[in-house]
Amino acid sequence: MTVILVAVAILAACKPTTPSGVIGEGDMEDLLYDYHVSRAMASQTATSTEYVDFNQEVYLLATLKKHGYTKADFDSSLVYYYGRADKFSKIYSRVTQRLNDKAASLGAAMGELNQYSTLSASGDTANIWRDATALLLMPRPCYNRAEFTLKADTSFRKGDSFQMNLLTNFMFKGGTRDATFYVAVRYDNDSVSAHSTRCTSTGVSTLRIPASRDHVVKDLRLFFYLAPSTEAASSSDVMFINQIQFIRFHSKEAPVSTPAPVASDSLKVQRDTTANVQQTAPVQNRPSAPVQNNPPSAEKPQRVPVKPVTR
């Protein structure tokens, strides 16, 4: 019994715990959920756009007070979870699911992100994203970028097109809100095509990558960048990126079939056969002329008398 108690104590001591001063995962989930709800309320109750940021700050402080945390607790917790993307991804995925469930219960329609949420990694339309579906960026160096690489496999074909979808949420008190999403596509001949889109507000961002009819994709490199703030940014100024999807579409066009080459001997045989057929083809009998039953007339032709010419 003593050995069992010691083993349990050792396992409990080895279990990772949240450091002192950092909001726990469960409380952070509830806090972020209420935070998103409060942001929506702040936007709806603001009398003009210039009061939106002020209202959102007021609602944030009210949400923190409701959960028993200070602004300093929230700031330090965001920094902690930024360096642990696996934990943050799970937290934010649960928050997003709760928000979607709440929206669905209120009659919200399925959005563009949700229509691809159940796709697998195979099929004509597939979600090939296998990295973290949530990111946290801050508007200052070393915390404002993330890079990923998607390697092509045997399911990639000529004519494939792609679309990146993601949900962004700026949690800024003020300053510049400017993010860029960049995708570089490298093909089997090592040519590269670049595609990018900018994001300056909360909502769904989409980047469409057209198909190449001549080459197969070799790999795709993705780059997420949040421009540094032009003002003194607070540690709580963050950008949430969630529900990242990268959809691959196979072309629906049917491939053009090329006739199989025919050997020259076969052509000769074909010509010879055709000639033989033409030579031996039966000639169609024409209907014979009707036989007259009446015998030919026995009358001799009459002579016309010629008058002598008088000089």
C-alpha cells in the first residue's frame, strides 16, 4: 500500500501544472468565451465606430472582474500560452465550438468555414491542413509571425487549385491592425508562384490559389505576419487566428484522350483489306428493260418524190 501511495504521489508531482500567476486552461476557456461575447455586445452598443474600442475595453475589464482576475493576470497568461501553441489551440478550439453552438442555437446559418469543417484529407475536395488550427500573434518582433510547409503527396494532380480559410480576431486597444497571409507554391519544375492577402479587421479571411494546367505542386509554404504596432502596444494586444483550413480542389475537367499509335504494317494491311473488299464486292444487278410483246412494224419507210429542177 505504501508503494502505491508513493507512486501516485510521484505521478501527481510529474503531472504538468499551470505556473503560479497564470490563468488555468479551464478558466482561460471561460474567460475567452465571455470575452468574445462581450466584444460582440460592445460593437452593437457603440453609438459610433470611434466608441467601439472604448466599449470593448470596458467590457474586457468587466469580464475580468467577473472571473476574479486582473489585467496583469490576463496579460501574463497570454504571454505564457503564446509559447505553448498546443495548449492554446485546444483552448481556443473549445471556445470556438461553444461560440458556434451558441450561434446555431440562435438560428445562425452555416458559414464558409463550417462547410469545409468535416472534410477529410482525401477526395476531390480535401482539407490538407494538418498543423495547429489556432495561432496567437502579437504586434511586436519575434511574436508576430509563423511559418508552415505543406509537402505534396501522390494525391496531388495537375489542375489542382487551393483555398486557405481562417477566422481572425484582433484584440487591440488601439494602433495598427494589419496582418498579411502569404502562400508560395513550388511546382515540379521548381517554378514558384506567390499569393497573398491582407487582413485589417475581425472576420473570415480567404486566399484563393488558381490551378496550374501544366505542372504538379511540389510543396506550399505559408507565412502569417502581423505588422508591429505603430504605438506602444500593450502585452494584451493580440491577434487570434482560428479554424485554419487549406482546401485542395481536384479539377473536374475530363482529361483529353489521345488515340493510340497505329503501326505502319497495320495501315498497309488495312489498305490491302479495303482494296480486296472493293474488288470482290458484288455488283448490284440493275433491273432489265421491259420486254415489248408487240413485234416490230413490217411497214417500209415511204419514199418522198423528188421534183426535177428546171433550168
